[in-house]
Amino acid sequence: MKEIRFHGRGGQGAVLAARMLAISLVAEGKCVASFPMYGFERRGAPVVAFTRFDDKQIMEKTQIYNPDCLVVIDPGLLKLPTLFTGLNPNGTLILNSSKVFDKQPNENLKLAGVVNATQIAVEEVGRDVPNTCLLGAFAAVTGWVGLQSVMASVGEYFGGEILRKNLRCVERGYNEVKVIKWQ
Amino acid sequence: MKAKKGELKVITGNSAAAYGAMLCRPDVVASYPITPQTEVVEQLSKFHADGVLEAEMIEVEGENSAMNAVAAATLAGGRAFTATSSWGLVYMYDAVLQAAGFRAPVVMANVNRETPGILAVSSGQQDMIQTRDAGWIQVIVENSQEILDTIIMAFRLAEDYDIQLPVMVNYDGFYISYLAEGVRIPAKDDVDQFLAVLKTQPKRTIMDPTHPIGAGSHGLMTEFMELRYKHCAALDRAKKKFDEIDKDYGDFFGRSYGGQIEEYRTEDADFVILTSGSAVGTSRTVVDAKRAEGVKVGLIKLRMFRPFPQEKLIKAIKGKKAVGVIDRSVNFGWNSGPIYTELRALYPEIGPMPILSFIDGLASIDITKPHIERVIDDVANAAKGKPYQAVTWIPLEERE
């Protein structure tokens, strides 16, 4: 089983990203369980979303405490003191940021993919909705899901021009993500 | 004959509730949005706009009207669905009692959330517990697929000629309402076939303006008592009926859930834990891990809370050495969990054994694997005859 935790803010699409990822994994024959955790639906409030996938049905209904991968949609949340707590010793991070790390932020973090998803979203969609771009980066860095499956999942939520714009975000995330590895 | 496999879609628990209702072709839907249930109303509205749901959608100004509308629809002979949560359930409370008293076979999804008193937009079963004595059938489910399947079963139970009672299908807010999983969506014609048995039964008495009858105005003394007696007898019948419907569902659709309760690895267990809702899924993984260590623990999933599955629980628990109950709500005045207190009433039949109450998961606190491990360890010690604490508020002890 792989466990992925998303950190974003209300309105950035963390919940939708987690669901799109779930759809793409199910399309590849995996079993998935994905849920967000927040109180009221408020723009700007911190949102956490959890996605698990496995070859067999997932029974756990708990939040994720030992993620294999973190997806940080709002770079401001990198400052969360507990962000890396419990990260799997072979941990992965997908980060929306204009800056690349100069040093390893946590000893358990071995692989990071950094992409300026905000800038790409502003260029392609016209506003700061970085979620679909990060899914492209996720597919490229982890290899846990195929680009085509991710693109098909975006089509479950969007159509027409907005779909085409988001698909460009996915592709650019896939192609432009900078990969950093630590020992 | 078997049903078709059904399309696999990734949907949330709330969407699954809406799919379940839509597939049963209700005549009337009236529901007012509230976190964390809103998506049910959104999805039903979408079905209606797309022409997939041909029900009359009544746009109500609040939950009280919603319950009155759907109860009236069933009394006019229709099939009706609503969904609510927490404050919404409280706001419709008089109508909830009315629906039960009128024997109105409404099906309602209730997305469990904490209730007024302490403002909390968060998960907890207190709302359901506060309608425990309303005379409804109350079922608690574990995941998105079970929500869909149970709503279909609920219509067959509610409208059964021998039952004629409203059914509340409960699922944990947030943890299950927003849980996206792969869910098999049965074909509509298969659901038609599953519900067709209702059409072979005698017609229930309906309110028809062209044939006026007096109903529900008032009951005096023995008439009142007779109505209460019949209501209680119908609730009692619902237990066996629910098992039969669950079995039929399994035979036809290939998925069944054990009816009133599900026993998981209980047969050779020395002791058991009992819980409901989303905590069941996590408990399965912890029981598996403890079994791998040689701990002979079993798990009972409580699906039916009203009527209380006394006979099934006695059979499952009698002869064990101890039982621990995890509640996601409190029983005011008993300083313990409500399912625990109910189980205590079976003490003479299950025989002398330690019964331990664990309160956890209030206000969206996560019922984690370490929490459940702790429950199993405590119950294991009690089973060995060691002294034990009767009631444990797990997250508060953890904080110390």
C-alpha cells in the first residue's frame, strides 16, 4: 500500500487533486481510498487530503501518519512544524514552488519534485489553481501512475476550453518538474 | 439469477447515497443542504437536471419541511428520500417522531456529525444517538459501497408490508461522507427487480383525498398503547427481515454485509471488540495484526442499532472472556458510550464477563490504529482476570 498526503488551502484544489489521482489509479486497476479533512468549506483555510492505493481493498479509514509521499500545493505550508513528521524513510515530496531546495529539508526525504505550478497555472488557466500541474509532476516523479490516466481523470471534472487548459498544466508539470535526489 | 456487475466509478460516500436513492426511483425527494451532507443534495439535483432522476424535487426552506414533505409523500403511497446531518436532524425532530408514529416508510441518509451544545463541524455519532428513541430503524455503515447498497436495502425494509417504518442509514461525516472509493453502481433494471417483491405484497393504507380516513390525529389510552405495541412489534420483526434482505441482496448483487451484525474472526476468539461505522474498517486491520501476533481477538460490527440486535449479539459474545465497545458518542447520564450501555443490558444472557467502554473519535478525532491496539490490549488484560477501567476516554488519557 502507498499513502499520499496533500497539503493545500481551500480553493487550491487539494481535494479535487486527491480525487483525480484516485480516479486515475482505479483506471489502472488499483483499489483506492481518498478523503480530505477540514471543517467548514472556507477559501484559504488549510486543507489536508489523504489518498491510499493498493492491489487489494483498503480497510483503513484513518488519516495518514506515515506518508510515502507528500504533495504540498501551498509552499507556505512547508513551514508546518509537523509536515515531515512520520515520513517514510524513503519519502517523496512533490512541491509547488519557484525555488529549489539548497539542502535536504528532512533526513527521510530522498526524492523531491519541484515545479512552479502556480506560475504555470496562471499562464495556462489565468489564475492560481496549481493542482492539476502537480498531478503531472507526481506522475513524472513517482512513476506510480501513468500520465495518460491522470489526463483522463481531469476529463472527469472539466470539459471544453477549461479542460484543454488544465491538460496543458498536467503536461507541463510532467515535463518541467525538477527532480532532486538525496542519499 | 444474478445482477449485472455494474459500472465501477470513483465516488464519495455522499455521492454513493445519492446513487442509491436515485436507483430506487423515488417519487419525491426533499432535502436541505448541511455540511457534511451537502454533496448528497447536489448530486441528487444533478441527477434531476440530467433527467436521470424523475422524482419530484421539493425545494424546502429547512429540514423540518423536508421531513414533513417526505413523510407525507410516503403516506400518499409514494417512495421518498431525504438526507440530513446533525443540526438538520435536530431541526426536524418533531417531524422525525411524527414520521415514525405515522409508520411513514421514509428512507433517510444521516451523515453523522456532532450536535448543538458545543459548536463542532466535525464527525461523531451523537446526532443519531439523540434520535435513538424516535422509533426509527437505524443502520450504521462502514464505507461508500455499503452506503449505496444499504440505501437500496433500506427501501425494501421500510416499505415492506410487515414493517412500514422509516429507516435512517447512518455514515460518519467527513471520514466516510467525503471518502472517494471505487464503487460498483448497480444497473437500474436490476434494482427494479430487487425491489419488485414489494409490488407483490398487499397495498399499505394510504392517504387519498377521494377516500378520506382519519389517521394520526390522536390515540387514547388503550388505542394509544396498542399503536405503541404494534410499532414495537414491527421494529422487532425488522431484525429478521433485515437479515433476509441482506441475504437476498448478496445472492443477487454479490455483496452482503451480515444483516444486523457482522462477525469478523470471532469464531475462535477469546475476547471481542464491538464497534460501528468507519472505526470498523480500521479495526479489521488491527485485529489482523494482533492475530498475527497470536492474540485471539475478534471483531463485531454493529450495523443495526435500532432495533438492537440482542439475539445476534448474545450468540456472538456468549462464552467469550471479555468484550470492549468503542463508541463515537456519549450516553449522557451513564458516563459511558451508548452502544456499551445497550450491551450491558444483555449481561444476564451473555454471562458474567468484563464489559469495557471506550469513548473515542468525538469531533472528528481520528480513531487511529494505536487507539484500537490500546483497546485490544486493555480487553485482553481484562479477559485474563486483571483489574480494568470500566470507561476510558481514549484521547483524553493520551494527552496526559
